[in-house]
Amino acid sequence: MIIFSICSILPSLFVFVTGGKLPEPEVKIEVIHKPFMCYRKSKYGDMLLVHHEGFLESNGTMFYSSRKHGDTNPVWFTLGIREVLKGWDKGLQGMCTGERRKLTIPPSLAYGKEGKGKIPPSSTLIFDIELMEIRNGPRSHESFREMDLNDDWKLCRKEVKEYLKKEFEKHGYSPNDTHHEVMVDDIFKNEDEDKDGFISAREFTYQHDEL
């Protein structure tokens, strides 16, 4: 839900060796299909709807398919805020609606040394991903502009509170000023990095290094 996405803290994780940052493994990207017309490309902060199939590189075993398992529906997620594997956040940028990509993701950008469920420790994974739809996400430039009522490229407490009230009403909840004040306090505590009393466009949309 948009309201709570705004409040999330995105911790920065850095690894240094002898004063330098370790180079990070790359995701191998292969474009399987690209539509002739591309009106919009995915970027950090967008909400993406995808169908996907996952395979173990070691033996080709499929461990999941959104078309065959669960409710067989495509899944929504927000790109760049660690809702999905880090390899997805890196490998699904600049993608067109209708495009299919094959991502080969090293263990450090997948489930690491621990593994998960059917996925053994230290597994390189292959995903076949089709992008069905792109929507503006909670961290998008468009969302910021919607909240910025006086067009001064920064959000004050009143603007954030008004936005929260509208979101509550839109989803059928009665306005609760006390609850909104608590949420606004939490939002500014987490998002107002320079503590100047405003959330700038950079603070709102900025994605940290681990993304």
C-alpha cells in the first residue's frame, strides 16, 4: 500500500576492503523478445506486473512458475526497493511492456550461501521474465508531484498529511488526524535525511547503493 511504502527505511550496506568498495557481481541479461513499439521503460520506483519462471543453472530444474504454480496470476512488485531479489532489481531496469528477458543471477544477488526452499545454497539462478504492465510506483517522480501541492519541489508536513488523508478516504477509511500525525512523524524521521523539515525530491526518489 502506498501509505506504508513511503515510511520504509532503506538501509545502506557497504563493504570495504583496504579502503575500496568490492566490485559486485553482474546480472547477465538476454532479451528474448522486445516489442516493436516501446512507449515506456521500467525504472526504479515503478510498479511492475510480471510472469516469471525460475530455474537452477546447475541442472535446469524449474523451481517456480507463476503460470503453473499458486493462483497462476502474474505478480506485482515495486522495482528497486528490495521487494524482490537484488538480481531482479538490477536486471529489470529499462524494460518495455511486453518484453521478455532471461536473467542469469549469481548467488550473491539471489539467495546467497543459505539458499531457500527448493533452492540449494550458493545457487546461480535463471529467470525467464515477461513484463506485462508498468505503473507509477510510490517512489516515482509522478507520485512526488501529486503530493507537492505548491510545486516548490519539496514536501512539508502539511502536504504529506493531506496526501495520507486522501489515501485513507480513497480506500474507505475514516480520517483520523491523530493517527495521521503519528504517521507523518514517522515519515519525516525516516525520509528527511538533512532534517530541514522538508522531504526533497531527491530524498523522496533517491535509491541507495544496495539497490
